[in-house]
Amino acid sequence: MLWKNDVTFEPDGAAAAHIEDSIALRVRIHQRLLDILNLALLEKTPRENLRVEIRGPVAQILAEEKRLLTPAQTDRLIEDVLDELLGYGPLEPLLNDDTISDILINTHTTVYVEKAGRLQESGVKFHDTRHLVRIINKIVSAVGRRVDESQPMVDARLPDGSRVNAIIPPLAVDGPLVSIRKFAATPIHMARLVELGSVSPQMSEVLQAIVNARRNVLISGGTGSGKTTLLNALSAFIDSAERIVTIEDSAELQLQQPHVGRLETRPANLEEKGEVTQRDLVRNSLRMRPDRIIVGEVRAGEAFDMLQAMNTGHDGSMTTVHANSPRDALSRIEQMIGMAGLELSPRSIRQQIASAINVVVQVERMEDGRRRVVSVSEIVGMEEEVISMQEIFRFRRQGLGKDGVVQGQYETTGVRPRFMDVLAARGMSLPSVTFAPTPRAF
């Protein structure tokens, strides 16, 4: 009884021992097969053909180890070994599970997953630290990056665009830590966000108009709040005739337009040379004749270059920032411009922000695991030393239900946004949207 389906009938200690034994067996078979297979042809051989080729050697290794497995268990072992040879080993079932949004590896012994906004232990394990590090290296080397003692932190991506962050000893004290943010094969569109309750129908219509009217948008939110998901959804409203340039640390945006140029940063090499930062890419993108520029996330001095782009004919550009409120988002941008090393007064920086950014959309991951747009605000200018904003939509929280789901409603504040004049000038209207104040129940 080597497999997870069998161990549910065993005591906890025995079950854990069986899992460890099965992982060790799989890793040993994998190592033996690497010695006898033609590695140059391995990646080019279809999985179906390789399955047939390794069945004989696997049976021979099992006989040498005096292992008696049922045909079903042997088939499962062969699939696991194929995952080791061609994929990412124990992670393959998790990566193929569309209900999982995040995979969090806490050393080789524990793997957590997020399903429907809730974290739970998966039961997946690695044989040892070397086994986990080998999988990490397989991931990062595919995008030309590395992780070792001299560079123990790395950002990478999987072929499907899922984002990977890994950190190994000596920075990770107890063993390697890996975080994988999965992305759906089909991007989530605004209609689906409405269906999930992440935005209201009125809010969805206004956000579409904001993109169509080429307003510059800043999406703000905490880690895992859904900033990139919303950015993907908003980008779907961009006209297919426009040229878009995307800039990211690790490419994960899933734009569907035909005319997209994707740029990705590059870390320094072993000689500490060759680094290409987001700021370098933003500057270069201005020479690429983009209609819109989308920066996956601003973190440092590239914020200034992004604002310059927004102010110099690249209307309709978008980016995201880590912040807990729209006002905090503007403060973060101000701090980042300060990181660019420019001699600008605080008032001058705020004027740049006020003239470049038109709309701030705040997203939040709540304790029930759901992501919601909790505020849509418009920047309307400066009042003395302060950037002036007006909130258009908000999510008013009303409590927590017995099922643990956050209760609340979307409401309009009664403020008519100034970009309505821009819509009118472009021949656009919002016939089904009213900006009258939403009645409140007390």
C-alpha cells in the first residue's frame, strides 16, 4: 500500500511512512531512469511513447527491490515518474487542478494550497530538500534564471504564465520556500467578476467606459487581492487595433489582443552584469510606438517614468501598486518617485500624479477568501498641497454571515464623475448607470 488513496485506511503514523516510502521509491526510479534514457531525446519524446518505453525498466527495478504492486498501482507509479521526468514532480497534480489558485511550499515536508479562498494542507511532499531544489531549478532555468547560495531569491514563471517565487537557504532558515500563483488557462473576464460578486453590474459598465475613454488607471490592493486578475479583465476592453506594450518582472499578464509587445526584466548574471530593470523597460517602451503601456506592478523609480508616459500621449495606460486604500496608493507612488533620485518638490510630484492618473480602483481580499473591488475613485486635481479625489463607487460592509461570508452591498456615492464629459465628447454614454446616492438602511 504505497499510494495516497490507500493510506486513508492506515493510522496517521503508518500513513505518513507509506507516503515517504512511495516518494523515495519514485525518486529512486527516476534517478535510475536518467542513467539509462537518452536525455537529449527525453524532452522531444511524446508522453505516450515514453510511458511505453519506461514500463519495462520500471518493472525490472520493482523486481530488483522486491516490490509487489497491483497493475493500477504500477500505472500510478509510472505516471508519477513521468511527472518527475517531464514535469515538476509532486507539483504536477496541483498544477493541473483548476480549483487551486495558489501553491505554497513550506520546505520539502509541507505543501499548502488555496481553494475557494481558503488555505488547506495538500498532503503532497518531496523526498528531501535536494528533491525540492531540483524542481525549483527546473522551473527557474526554463526562463533563463538561477537560484543558488549566491542568489538565493528568484522570481520566475511557468509556461502557462503562473508566477513563481522561490527562496532557499541560507535566507530560508528551515529549507526552501516556494510560492506559486496560478492563473487560469482562460483569463477571467468582467462578466465572470460580476457573477462572482467581485464587482457590481453598474461598476462593471463604468470600468469598461473608463478603459474605452482612455483614462489612466491605477489598481491598488494588498498581496493576493486580485490586482492582476482585474488588470487582465480591464485590458479585455482595449480596442484590438491598439498597440499595447506590457512590462513585468515575470510575465504573467494574459492580454487577448493581437498587437501586444511583452517585456520582462532580467536579473544580473554571475558577474553582476546585464541587469535590466522595469525602469529601463519603461524608458525603452516609449521608443516602441505604444498606444498604451501596462506595467504589471510599480515598485520603485519606474513609477516616475510611468507617470511621464501617461502624461505624454499614452492615455489609457494601466498599472498596479501594493496599498491598502486609494489615498495610500497615491502616497506609495509619491514615495517611489522619490526613489528615482530626482530633485522634485513634494508639490511637484503630487502635481505629476494628479495630472497623470485619472482613476484609482481599490481591491481587497476579505476574510472569507473572496476578492472584491471595494472602491472606485476619480482624481480631480489639486487643492493646495493635497491631491483631490472623489469616490464614485464603494462596497459597504454590513457584517459577517453565519457561513463566514462577508455581507455587504455595492453603492454609488452620488458623485457624478468628471470623466462623463470625456465620454460625451467621444460619443459614449452609460444609459443604464445612475450616479444617484444609494439609499442606506439603518
